[in-house]
Amino acid sequence: FASYYGDHMVLQKEPAGAVVWGYGEPGAAVTVTLSRDGGLIVMKKMVQVKGPPGTWTTVLDPMDQGGPYMLTAGQGSENVTLQDIYFGDVWLCSGQSNMAMTVLQIANASRELVAAAHYPYVRVFAAAPARSDVELEDLERIDLPWSIPTAENLGHGNFTYFSAVCWLLGRYLYEALQYPIGLVEAAWGGTPIEAWSSRRVLQVCGLPEDMGRLAPEAPSSGLALCFATPLIPALSSSISPHRHLSGPQTPSVLWNAMIHPLLNMTLRGVAWYQGEANAFLHTDQYNCTFPALIADWRQAFHAGSAGQTEPVLPFGFVQLSTYRRRSLDDSFTRLRWHQTADLGVVPNARMPGTFMAVAMDLCDERSPYGRRVLARGARGQQQSYRIPTPPPPLFLGSIHPRDKQNVAHRLHLGARAVAYGEKDLVFQGPYPTRAILEVTRGLLNVTYSQELVCRRRDTRAFEVCCSSQPSPCTWLPAPVVAVESRTVMLAVAGCGTLVLGLRYAWAEWPCEYQSCALYNSQGLPAPPFL
């Protein structure tokens, strides 16, 4: 069998068929048998080994959720049998260090680790960090083979395995669905989206495919040709030099080594937590690279699984949380906006079948993982980098908030609504649908999609663009006068008759913990918008 098949694994249940593949003597016949633990044969597949490279592939008939089963591959007198196999839903979790943060590192870690024993049907697998200049057919190394969750394998160490966001997402889905969930982690801290992108994505977005590793000391001027012209004049503020990157940055190397080998796997969905690195690298290209990566991964997983992984594979992601309390630029905020393809909410026309967990209100100033970031290197090693001491006007917070429970809760709501089609489930916060200017009263009335809960009358939550010239924009506070049902009344008398733009929560650290201005009655925050 290929590297990511093993005892205790979860294979994708119906309506899809699980793809199974492995190695053999070219030209030889391989018999793949699925049987109950007692030996009762459920199905048998005959397949020939193609050579070179000496691999075989078969698609199992769609199976109902449940187990346990045994899976045997036989060639001549040789047999390999995998045991304790279940059918359920398989989710891939990828991204950088906030995805790689383990259960050991999060809030209430000891309680979460003890609880692992109550979820034996949420199975976990972690690919080891690896890079390659060419697309690999199989994983080079595995950090955690398919396992039943324990306190030890969920809290192996810092930024190793197992991903807290991935685990909690799987656990919450299991609680809602009540059948097995398989979780596959492929994450590496400090990595930009370009490293996770195939050459196809880079070509679509006009990025160089061979820019090599961009050293953290590289001057920002060297990146000038790589930035897209902002689509919105208000975005054209200063662009940060790309520092704070610790993992591989060479285009496609993580796609090649950590994603391409998994393409034969039949998946139910993807969870993605990445973007911090791109707040310092190709920030204003992210509105192209992220939608392009989603579309490319979908096409590749659909083709690689012989059409078993659905074409519009559900794709959930976490919108960036916080980093610095005060920042000299708005790179984090722009990146949050670009994560939605500049439309503010998902799913949308450019990003169908997606869902987002807003995390800007989950700041964690006291997290010990902010100033020193560990990124996984080769087996048995850890790479580290220190964030340079910023000039006095900057306050360095933490880029790794420990509240991953709320992140995963919000993510799982989106999965239930978008991936599983659960009707009438509120999975995102309120979003504005229209704004009407009352010139005589100096008010801007903003209507939202849901009933509003105002947690804080923040004078800087809303800002209006009042310049006579569209660029650069002069943003002024628009204090909240009143919140009524679905409408927010803002004072904009300082603008006169000209309001060119409106934005909300446009700050790297927009509020204190769970205390942004607007939420819905379910406690989900209104996302930022421009």
C-alpha cells in the first residue's frame, strides 16, 4: 500500500468510492479484498500493476459509514493486510503555523487532551514536513501514521502534531454527524501560499515560478514587480517588506511534496489556516492566489481520485486573527479582505463552496508563542526564527492565539452549512446589505443581513472615506450613534455631502478578546469589510 494507508485509517464513505493504491511488480495482478473483522468478504477487486513506476490503483465500491473492516492487497503468495478500518468522512487540514499548533499549545490543553479518549472514531494522520522541486507520487515521510487519538499523539510537541484546529474541527463534526471522521494534517509554519501552489496557480496569477527562496532580509523594492495593482484605491497604502517567514518559500515545493502525493485520496473537504506569511509577501496578489489555489486543488483532487472527490470540494478557511496591537501598515487587514477575493463574505461568485471562520476577535496578547515562532524542519529538528525588534511605535502582540476552540467551532458551523447542506443553520456573522446617507442629519444608515448585537460602542470600528480624490483616501472615524435591529446609524457629519467609502474593523488588532462592535445573536462576529 502507499504510505498513507494503514491500520486504523478512515476511508471516504458513500456516495463516493474510496481510492486505494500501492506498489507491486510491473505486470503482476493484485487482488484487493475488503472484509469484515470476522473474515466475511465484502468486496474483491482485481487490478494490474502498471510499470514503471510499478503502481496499482483501484476504486472501492461506495460503502456506508461504519466498520471495522480489514483491507488486504495480495500479489501471488504475498499479502498485506490493514486492520481496524472505518468508513466515514475524510478532511484534509493544511496551512502554516496556526494550523500546525498542537492541542498541547492551546487554551485548556490538559482538558482537551484528556477528552481525546472519548473520540476513538475520529482518526488522525500527519504528513511530515517535506519539500521537493518536482511533484512526488507518495509522501517522503510521515510524522503520525493513522492513529486512534491519545493525549500523546494529539499533544506531541509545539508545532509538530497533531493540529488543534484540525482535531477540534473533526471532533465537532463527529459530535454533529455521529459517524467516523478521518483527519489528515499537512502543514508547515511560516510558509506562504506560493509554496503550496502548483505552477498552474502561479501562472494564472502572473507570479514567477522560479523566484527561489526569498531571504527574510530581502529589500521590499525587490518585490515591486510581484505586487498586483490594488483593485480598490483605498487599498493602496504602504506595502510591508516580507519578513517573518521561517518555512520554505520557494514556489510549489510544498505542493510537490505534501499535497500532490495525496491527490489519489478521496476527500470530503479541506480546512485551511494560512495567510500570515502573505501579509509580508505578495499581499495584494492573495485575491488571485487563494481563489486560484482552491480551484486548482479541487481539479487536481477530482482528477487524482478518478472523479470520486467531488468537483466543488468544500473548502473552509480561517480568516486571519491578530498579530500586532499597533501596526504601521494595514497588510494584515488587506490580507483578510483578499481572503474573501475582495468580496467580504463567502461563499461568493469567485469562491463557491467555501466557508470562513472569522477570528479577528480572538486576540491573545499573552500567548507565549508570539515572539518566537517554531517551524517544523526535517525529522527530529526544529527551525526557529526571531521576529526582529520593531521600532517603538509598534507593539508586538502574538501571531498564535491559543483559543482554537472558537476557531474550530466557527469553522465546523460553516462545514455543516456548506459541505453538509444543513438548512437554517447560521454559520456566519452579519454583513451589510446597503447604506443610505441622510445628508441633512449627517447620518449614514447601514443595514445588515441579520439581527445585530452591539457588544461595544467602538468609536473607530467604522470609518468613512471623505477625500475629494479617491486615492489616497482620508479615513475618518464614523462613531456609532445607534444600533436598532438590523441597522447601524453612523455619524458622518465631518464628511459633508461626500462619502466615498466605508470600512469596518479595518485594523490588525480591531478589538479586545470577543469584544468587537457587532455580532449576531449566535455570537458570531460581523466580518471586516471595505
